[in-house]
Amino acid sequence: MSNETAVFSKDAAGPDADTAATYGTPTLDVQLKMLDAGLEAPSYAHPGDAGADLRAREDVHLAPGERKLVPTGVSIALPDGFVALIHPRSGLATKHGLTVVNAPGTVDAGYRGEIAVTLLNTDQNTAISLKRGDRIAQMVIQRVEYARFVTVDQLSESVRGTGGFGSTGGFNAPKA
């Protein structure tokens, strides 16, 4: 199991070393249990990144249009009032059409099992093969508000009102 930490040296960082040393500094402790000692722990690629990379616990092959639940070898204990959201990796999505089906996936604070990611190959022609240890998704930790749902007879007014899907335009379809 790896415990990666970015270390900044004032000499190497240049004139903005004081800013660089605090940019992306962890602000929350999250308990982590690695279920597979051969995998790297979730880690941030760069200081200030919002998403920590999750890795595939096993090799996986996805034919065009195929989806699979891929284990990561990671389980966490989030403090109450937080959620982990699992997002696709932009490079895999752009270059290979690989996405997370229920993006973002939700890991609730009370969940203690292995985090698994439902991957989908959206490419219509090309399969994708991932190896054990490949980075497959990003985990973003955020605060959560707990709502009290109050039943009312009438909702308050808004500028948007009931305008829904496509109500603001933005797409100029060719006229038939």
C-alpha cells in the first residue's frame, strides 16, 4: 500500500513557495482500508486536484457498448456530513469513450464496503482493455447538506418556473 504525499521545497518551488506549500493541502481525514496490498491507495495527481484516482483491482475487457462493475480494492469511512462522488476520468472518456454509468456514483458516509465502479465503453467500434492498477475513475469528497422536506400546497415562484428540458434553447437544429 502506498501513502503518497506531495512535498514542496521552497528552493525548488520558486518565489511562490508559500502559496504552493498550502495549495491542495488535505483538509479532511478519511479512514482508508486497502483491501489489496498490491494496489496504490487513492491519490491526487497534482496539488489542488479535486479528484483522487481510483485503480482497477482486476484486468477488465469491455467490448463496444459493454459495461462492468470493476472493484477498486478501496474501502473508506467518511465522516458524517460528507460524500464521495465517483467521476469518470476525462482522458479515458475523451480518447476511448470510457465513462461511469451512474456518474457521479455516490459513496455515502455510512458505507464501509469496497468501492466499485460501473464502467461503460461508449465506443461503438473499439473494445478497451484495462489492466490491474490502471486508473479508472476519480473520487471527489464533498460536504453534504441534509434537507428537511416540507410539504406545501404551492411552491414559491421563480424566474424559470416549470421550464424544463430544452426550455432555454441553446441548440440550433437544422430546420426540416
